[in-house]
Amino acid sequence: MSLHLRPTNIVKCLSQKSDIVVPSKERVLDYVNKQLKHRILSAKKTVTEKLEISLLELGKWLAEHSKVPENEHKPYVISYSLNWGSSPNFSFAITTKHLLKFIVQAKNIVADTTKKLSWQSCSVLVIGTTARSNIFYPICLGVSSTESKRDFEMIFKNLKDNVLSLHSHCMKPSVLVCDGTPNIQDAFRAVFGPEPVIRVCWNVVKDNVETKVEELVERTCQKQLLDDFYLLQWPQKEGDFETLLQAFLSRYANHKDFLAYFKQEWLDKNSNWHFRAAKPEHPKDNNEALGIFIQNVKDNIKLKGLPLSVFLEVASSLVNKWLKSNTLESYTAVPIEFDDWKEAIEIVDTPYTNPFCPFSFSYCCCLSRNMTHIM
């Protein structure tokens, strides 16, 4: 086999020996196939064994890197948990003292797992904040093998405790922008209380709704329905969302399957996805900047199949690189150019019309208050 001989040549070579019974070509072929299959399975097993996570090795590394370093730019383990039971699992998070400074000035926390940045089937959680310039600033990288509320709660709690002990600041975020994962939302409330507004990332809502529209709505109506749905994201003032929503529900009342899904998922379970869900003083960002950031990580670093020791070094190196690309000065800067002012003035001066009918929005509001159908 090492000589890459064909079965015919093997039979020919064996026939030259006088002290053996020469097998048939079919038997030789069967033998060769079995040997090849054995080699392939052995190779797969070897790769799998190499990729298995050793909790002993992981625990040792996490313990060694858990001490807060004097160097504020050196990555360290902010929290970790290892479960050695019948269903082994783990979670941990890495940050630096310098990255935690961004939280001191942040009103919003951004967290996401839906982009599926993963390592050996474990979700990699990126937590950060978004500046007023709509640039994402990563603060912490976490890994959870279970994506449980307990894991996320531990990460949020240790994040809060470290910011308090290192920077004498009590975290009181006003908004969490997340992917709609219930465990992340519940964990955040457990640590920061019920006061912060939890908003669902618009892109998550948009992607899910688009998928369901393709599945449940006839093709001829899909574009119009989606165009109207997109307008629900940007209600101009308080109360506009409810008016637009009722108009949307009325217009598409015949699409019962889609509306049943929409009401259950994006009105009953997760209703805070439009920009009037937060108070006027709250940041109005979504997870778009984080999505771009994570996609950039995926494009440049292949985490998925890395062995444990390599992944830990790559994760630490990744956190360290965040320091070089982000500064506190850039976080607080608000770049407003002349064109921005010009566009804002044009928006203010442009009469707003209801997307669902040819009448003005104020006229529709009046009709709505008089219990008259907008349609």
C-alpha cells in the first residue's frame, strides 16, 4: 500500500513467490479497501482526540491567568467556571484593566451570540459598547459551552465587580442591546436590575422577519410587506409606533399565519426592537457595529478548529489587539460634519407622510384617534 500498487500488480507480485497461495484480485481489492477505511477512521479519531477540550488543562490555564496584572494592557481572566460532573461544561471571560475603562463612560452595553463566532461548538460571546460615532468598542471576550443564564450572569457580575474594584465605578447601564437570547436578557436583569431597557438588535429582528415572510407570505406581497415593516423601526415621536403598528396590522390582516408569528415573537416576547423602545436620552444604537466587528474577526481568524492551547493564546492576543485600535479619546469624540447638519435640516424640513396611505401622518393620527380605519 505504501508503494501505491494496484490490486492487479499486487497479485502479479505475489504470484512470483512459490511458498504462498495467491489470492484472487477481488480478495486483494477487498483487503486494500478495509485497510484504507481503517486508516481514515484512525486519522479522524486522532484529529477528534486532539480537538477534545481538556478541563484539567483549561482549568490550569484559567487559574494561572486569573490574577489581575499590574500592567493595565495585559489580558487576564475576569471570571471562569468549570463543571466536572456527568455533563462537563465550562465558561470563562477575558479582558484588560484598560478595556474596562470604556464601561466607566458607557451608558449602553452590547452583547451578541447569534453571529455564531464559535470555537469547537462553544459560543464566543463578545461584550462591548458603542460610541456615539456608531463604532463598536469591545470590552470582554467570553466563552460558554452551554449558553446558560448562569454563565452569562457570572460574566456580567464579575464585569461589574471588576469595574467597581479597579476603577471605583458602579456600573449602571441604561440600555442592553442584545440578540434576543432569553438567557442573556435574564442574566442582565439579575445583575443590573429591572431599570435598564433591554432592546433587541434590529438586524436580528429584520433577518428573522425576512425569513418568515419568504416562508409564509405569497411572493407578490413580500416586497410591499417588508417595505412597510422596515418603516416600523423609525417612529418619529412618542406614540407614532403604536399608530404605525395598527396600520401595519390592519393592512396585512389577511396574512394570518405571518401575523400570528409576528405578534408572538416581536410583540409579545420581544417588543423592544424599534427606536422608541428606549427613552429619548438613551443611546439609539443597534448591534450592527458589533456584527461588523464579529464578521471581521471571523474573516481574519479561524477559531473553530483550534486546539485548546492555541485558542487560549489566540483569544488573549485578540483581546490585546483591541487595545491598539481603540482609545478613550476616540470613544468620546463625536464626529459631526457639515453634511450631517445639512442632512438633519433637510429631514426636519421634509413633511412626514404615513407610509400606509396617501394622507399626511398627522391626518392619520387624527383618524386613528377617532376609531377610523387608516386603510
